[in-house]
Amino acid sequence: MKIVVIQGPNLNMLGHREQNIYGPMKLEEIHTQMKNFAEQNGMEIEFFQSNLEGEIVDKIQECLGDADGIIINPAAYTHTSVAIRDAISAVQIPTVEVHLSNIYAREKFRHKSLIAPVCTGQVSGFGPFSYHLAMVAIVQIMNEIRAMREAQQAQKK
Ligand code: DQA
């Protein structure tokens, strides 16, 4: 089972950027924690960060046939990107949207996510722990898909 983690614009600045909102942890440190959790749960994990919308769309498309699940923090594109939303919708891979901050407790323009309706679910507001919760959710989704497939196979016999 392979998970691809996609990080949007300015998340490479974590640890430096608005620490009062996003905390002191660097992106690499968050990824190390996620990698450990993935290893403990027998999952392969890949990380990707880009500040460019088109590169994020390309990466989502590349997940087709390669990834079983996607964890994405689209960052500012959450609130603007029809292209990222359409890419997620196109690949039909279970996707969890993540935010460090609680986007609903911030400026009004952050309250709307164009991405959430095409995701399995969203985690928002727990700082770096949001990513851990997203990993737990992905494991649960994968288990449910596996159980469903096994039940379908058993019915065929
Ligand atoms: C963010 C929230 C977005 O509104 C913002 O543009 C970000 C980070 C978060 O993780 O809290 O860059 O996605």
C-alpha cells in the first residue's frame, strides 16, 4: 500500500513562517514523523512539495496506478484551485485534505475549501498532529476498502 503526501505553496517555509499560526516544526520534521508511522503500519510513503499549481496537478495525475491514497495540504490553493479539485476528482483515489490551522476560525476567505467536496474527509486545526490524524484516517480507509474487496471475493465463490 502506497501513500503520496502532497504539500502546497509556502509549506516548505514551515518553522519560519508565521510561527504563531503554524508552530515551530519544519516540514522535514513532520515528514519524519509520518514516515515512522507509515513504516510501523507497513505502508510505503512518498513526499512531494511544490509552490506551483500545475506541478501539484501533475503529481496528482501521476498517482494514478501508483498510489492507493493521497494526503494533501493544498495550502492557499485550497481556497482557489478548480484545477487541483478536478485532478483529485479525476484520479478517484481516496484523498484526505489536511490543514495545520483551523481554516474555519481564520479569515473569511479561508472558510471555503474547493477541495473538500472531492475528498474522503478533511482534518483541520491540530497543527502538525493534523498529519498524524490524516495517516490514521488513511489506514482506516484502506482497511475498509480491503474488507469490502474480500467480502466481494467471498460472494463470488
Ligand atoms: C493551510 C491553511 C491555508 O489557508 C493557508 O493558505 C496555508 C496553510 C494550513 O495548513 O493551515 O498555506 O493550508
